[in-house]
Amino acid sequence: MDVKEQVLKIGADALAASRQLAKLSSRKKNAILDAMAAELDAQRAFIHAENAIDLAAGKENGLSVAMLDRLELTDARIDSMIKGLRDVAVLNDPVGEEISNWNRPNGLEIKKVRVPIGVIGIIFESRPNVTCDAAALCFKTSNAVILRGGKEAIHSNLAIAKAMKKGGRAKGMPPNSIQLIPTTDREAVKVMCQMTDYLDLIIPRGGESLITAVTEMAHVPVIKHYKGVCHTYIDYTADLAMAWRISENAKCQRPGVCNAMETLLVHKDVAAAFLPKMAVILTARGVEIRGDQTACTLIANAKPATEEDWYEEYLEMILAVRVVDDVDAAIAHINKYGSRHSDAISTQDEKAKKSFLAEVDSPAVYVNASTRFTDGAEFGMGAEIGISTDKLHARGPMGLEELTTYKFVITGKGQIRE
């Protein structure tokens, strides 16, 4: 069987599985998710061993520190996957939920009800925990899922999928509910993107080049997350102690992820008080600072920023810094250079807060908090499928509701249209 035949068969099997998944009760799905979590724990040593193969290959192939960090499955990250499965199991199942209802003058009762999307394809790079998170959310919402990870994580992904399928089967999970494409051949991605007979939606998770390639190839709907150029703006009324903490966390807590801060904007009236100490904090953490002319005069070790730096998603210990005239200038900068992901303001001024919240065109906008919270689990959604920078049909962290669509259920008593 060649790659095209293999992927098309996976698609056909997923479509068949989606019909069976639609019949499962919430109670049954929750029991299956708990069994997956138990098996993931039981297979911990095997998962570590397979992950070690991927990490060794990644180092040999020159993967960056940030990419290796995304690839590594520590015990804490395996624990997080297990917890994510159990958290999803206890979340409310949106399938079958009545969104709204109304009656027509002719007596027809109309209900708008949540239903599964059907078959969802997830194409992702590096982070093997996506295998678990994506499969859990799709399963909970009665969607069959086809996963295609990057070659750098193939052993890790296969190990996680194997454990989940084994645990699920023991509790009656329909065959082929969760499938991972086992080949690293790029042709598989093209076939997957174009199998309109089987696939209802594709969600790519990875770098901008992957998402662009998937979007250009796809014949089925795509929900995109191009990149995370996230900003923190320090207003002249900010509590500086709070602002230093927030900024350090947003940049340094985990720099290789999409909700990490990439650009720091500082009001000109507070720049002299804020930036020198901020630079000491960041430099101690190993951050390279690239500043505009004013920032460079206040930060001795700052390098001059280029126009390209304002657009850059570094995903490493590099930060662009600009001093701005006011909140309006900060908003204009964010809306020009940002990626519509997550942006924050540190302020005690109600007017500045309202302007920022109303005018920054991003799905997650923060007041006096770190951008690192843009995450399905942190939002109380359980594990997330991804973060959409699109506006339709989902925006921001995508949890269970975002993996459903709806149908209209119309009940009558013999009415006919005249």
C-alpha cells in the first residue's frame, strides 16, 4: 500500500468510527478517557524510552534548544498529559447541549443543538503532548481524529497513541476513533489535506511555514494559528513591582511557546524608572534585549532593533523593547506588528485599560497579568486543541465547545408549508 492509499484508508476508517462515536454516552466516554489515563501512566517507561530516541536524533540533527524543549517528555509533562485526560473526563460534554429554542407561529418547535464536527485532522510539529491533548478533546466531543505529527517526534507520538488506544479499547472505544499516521513521508500531509470525502476540518499546530503550507494545500476548512507575537505594555500608571514580575514571567517562564512575550512596550514617562531594573532582571535570566533608540540609551547592553524585530516570534530568550508615547501608540504598534494572539497591559488607569481592551484586536487581552495564561487548561477548558488566531469559527484557546458544530431539530404536528 502506497502513502496515498494508506492515508485514504485511515480517512475511511475514521469516518466509520465517527458514526459509532456519535452513539456513545457521556458516561461511556468518560470511562474510556480514564482508562486512557491509566494506560498512559502504565506505559510511562516505554514512552520515556521512545522519547529518548527522538531527543537523540533531534540533537544529532541540530534542533534548537527551544525545539528540543518542546520535544522532551519529562515526568512532569507525562503527569500533565494524564491529568489532562482526567480533567477532560470530568468536564461537561457539550454534545447534545441545547443552544437555543423557539416556537414559530405555525406551531413548529425549533431547537439548535450541539453536535460533533465529524472527522478532525491535526497536523503538528515537535510537541508530542499534542497527541494526547488533541485525541482527548476530539474523543470527548465524539469526533474521530487523525493525527499527523512531525518526523522529529515520531517515536514519542506512536508510543502515546499506542497507550491511549490500548486503554480505550479495554473500555469499549470504537476502533479507529484515534489514528496516528505512521509515516513521516510529506506526501501524507498533502493527501490528508485534500481528502474531502472523509475529513471535515484540519487544525495545523506548529511553525508559520507549516501552517502556510497546510493552508495552501487544503481543500477542507482549516483553523489557523500562524504565530504568537505577544506584547506587554507598561503604562505610566503601572505598579512597577507588579509590572517587573509580569514581564519576567511572560518572557522567561517558558520562552519557546506561543503565548510568551516577544515585545515589551513601555510608556515614555516611566521608561527611565522601569527599564534599567527590568534589563537587570532579564539579563540575569539570559535574555538578549533588542531595543529602539530610546530603550538602547536606558539599557547598556541592548542591541539596536530592526524593523523585522517587531514582527518576530523568537521562541527563545530574545526580547524586543520599544518606548512609546502613550497607550494609543502601544495599541497602534500591537495592531500593526502583532499576530492577534495574546497582549497585555499593566496599568492602574481605568481609561487606558478600557482603550486597550476595546482596541487591541487579539482573542486574549490581559490587564495586569502574564500572557502565559493563554491556554485551555489555564482557562478551565481542560486540555486545548490549539489557539486560533482566526475569527471563524473559533478564536483563542479551543476547548470542547469549539470542536462542535450544531444542527437544527424541528418538531411539528403535521404542519405543511402552504
